[in-house]
Amino acid sequence: QVQLVESGGGLVQPGESLKLSCAASGISIGIYAMGWYRQAPGKQREWVATATIGDSANYADSMKGRFTISRDNAKNTVYLQMNGLKPEDTAVYYCNAVRTSFWGARADYWGQGTQVTVSS
């Protein structure tokens, strides 16, 4: 059974930091592109960041300079370091794993999310 389990969320004040973790089981993340998404109340789920299999990082514009995605394949875990948090960062943060074969088959897995609340 494939599972992605997010942790590290919580309540912080504006300007503070959090580090989220996504622990995978049932897959080896070394052969998956790993990403973070978030969904705020009443909003669509949006892309936050992706770490490719080759370990290059891509970020949504609003996250650049504040968020850092990293992966530890040996620990089968992906991280999201979030600095300078703003109230608008409040959301449930989800971990995602994606693998697409050369013949077009696609595997796509999601965690259940961890709540991040930024409030004074």
C-alpha cells in the first residue's frame, strides 16, 4: 500500500518558519518527481514546489525565495522548508509523488495533508 504521510504543520505567527516532512512508504521516491501543493479554505488546490528525479527544484512565483523543497532518497522523505510565513500561506499542505513511463502510464499519489496556520 502506497502512503505519503505529511507532518510538521502547526500554528505560527507571521514571519516565522516551519519545516514540513513527507514520509513515503510503498514506493521509492528516488524514481518519482515529488511535489508540494496547498489548498486554502474556499480556494483551489495550488502547486507550491516540485523536486525532480534529478533533484532540480521548481517553485511557484509566490514561493520563490521563501520556500525550499528538498529530498532525502535514503530516508524516503521529502521536505518543505517554509520561511517568512504570511497569513496567506495558511492552507492544508499536501505531498505528491508522480512517475510517468515512456509508454505514457502515470502513477500519481497524494498524502492526506498537514495544516499550516499563520496568524497573529
